[in-house]
Amino acid sequence: MTEPAPTVLLAEAEITARVDALARAIAPHVDDQTVAVCLLTGGLWFCADLTRALSRLGRNLRFDALWLASYGDERASLGRCEVRADLQRPLAGRTALVVDDVIDTGLSLSEAARLVRDAGAGKVLTSVFARKPWPTRRAIEPDFVAWEAPARFLVGYGMDAAGAYRGLPYVGALD
């Protein structure tokens, strides 16, 4: 069965404006030795836009990625985080900026921050594009947030439904 078209919540131009504003907030806290750690797969779109926005501000971050899985193809967290691909770049003594698409429970972001600290990062900052409201205390709260999202099932701009809709240039909802 085909899912209905998502309801647009945030248009492409608004995403760009929010990423640019977030880059201005982050820029004073990072330098050219900072490593942006993208959480795959969903964080890829946001991380690419954010690092380009930071570059336009004179901050040329290095890049690495962690591939963590806590949802599989489900719409709810499985309650555990699996590391599918680890860091490749040395982090010892550097600032690391962990970048993800959305925070729900905080499990993935918390695990990523722990892995980055364990890899020797001198300072760990976290950034998400969307923070959804959550009924209980999260494992971690991000340092930087581009958008306070509604409590809906989000797709687009890296967020997916069983792998579908990630490439939408807007953020939509399927509920």
C-alpha cells in the first residue's frame, strides 16, 4: 500500500533559513580543527547543509560519520542503539560537533556523544535539525536546535518512513 503524500510542515526556504541561523549560533564555538560527526543516515542532509553554512562563515570543519541504528524500519525506537560503522578520523583533543536530523528519545544522540567522548574528543557539542516534544526526560538534550518540531511522524530532509521520503526537500508529516 502506498503512503499518502506528506503534509508539508516546513518548506525548503524555511529549512535554509533555519540552518543558516543555526550556523551563526554554532560558529563562535567551533574552529577549523573541529570535526563534524554526522549521524547516518538521516543526519546526512542536515550535516551537509550545516557544514556548508559554517564554511560560508569562515569555519571549515573536518568531517566524519557514525552509522547508528535505533529504529530499523519501525516508527518507534527499538530501545537500543547498534553501531553499524564507527568513526574514521582521530578526535583526540579536538572539538567534535555531533550532527543529527531529529531527536526523539535522545538514545542515538546520547550514544554518539559517548562514542565521540570515548574517542578522545576534548569537547563534544551536539546539534539537531528538529527536536520533537517528548513526554519523559531524554537521555541527552542537544546544544543546538534548528527547529522545535511538533509531535508528529516527520519525513523529508533526511527523515524517513522505512527508508522512504528522505530526499524530500521539505519536512513533512505522515500522520
